[in-house]
Amino acid sequence: MKIFQAEYTISAVSPKQYPEALEPEIALVGRSNVGKSSLINKIINRKNLARTSSQPGKTRTLNFYHINEAWYFVDFPGYGFAKVSKEIKSQWGKFIDQYLHEREQLVGIIQIVDMRHPPSADDLMMHQWLESIGVPYMVVVTKADKISKGQRFNNMKIIKNDLKIHPGVPMITFSAQTGEGKDDVEAWVEKLVQ
């Protein structure tokens, strides 16, 4: 997949702020600090279009990135880390649930988990949510360069078992540093946005 254009479009917290275009959207969900922004930047070959933050949990909106003037990446707020009130977390839950269940442009979801750790309770809950909404999704296991080859197999097995990933769901190892897994993620996205 050749990316010739990518731009940040809008940060939104309600449907009236979403782009009006009827172009396909791929959502990225995962814990804070799991590497969602790094994955976006690697796929679009840009250093920092999607901002990575030293303060986990800083993204509090749905951030839309328009790609090739044809489709969008939608970066979700990271879950499980942000130091915000229960009220704000409950508001997030509402607009995220609404987006996932009602957005007709949503054609695929990438759940991102960290290879170094077993899935958290929030990862498990998000995975069950994805199972229930019937939109194609894949699991991308990031930070593959930060773990020894010997440990990888074991950690991948734990992630697969904990999340109860079905045989038909792609599970890709990924490194924003080395580019490992980039082609596989691109191929999956390309199929859905065409």
C-alpha cells in the first residue's frame, strides 16, 4: 500500500464533529502508551503526524487522520492509564461505544497490545467488545523489538490464550523501530479500505 498523503483532520467527542465524508475508517484501540501513535506514524511513513506523548493517557478524543484522500485512521483515547475522573471516563465510554456501534464508515478495528505484558483487564474487556460488534478486527502486538526472541513465543501464546483469539482473527507482531509487521498491517488495511 503506497501512502502519498496523510493529514490530521479533527479531534472529536461527538458524531456532529466527525468528518462528513462517507470514506472508510479504521479505528485503533489499546491501552495508553501501547504504541498507537507510533503504529500510525510507521504505516504512513511520517515521524510525528500522530503525536506520541511522554504522559500516557493524554489523548481524550477520537483523532481522525485522512489518508490518501480516501480513508481515515481513527486514534482512540488510550484506556486504563489516564488520571481522569470517573465522570470523564464514563463520558469516554459513551462516545466510544456510540462510535463503535453506530458509525457506518467504520470498516475495521486494530486492537493494539504490548508484547511485554499479559493483556490487562481493560484489554480483555475491549476484546469482548470487539467480538460483540461484528466489525472485522485484527490484534497487533507491539514493541516486538523490546523482547528477546526466546521470550516472544511464550508471550504471544499468553496473549492469544488470554484474549481467546479465534483462528480467523489476524494477530501480527509489530515494531515501530524495525518495521516488523508493517507490511502485514498494511495489507489487512488495504483490503478493507478499497
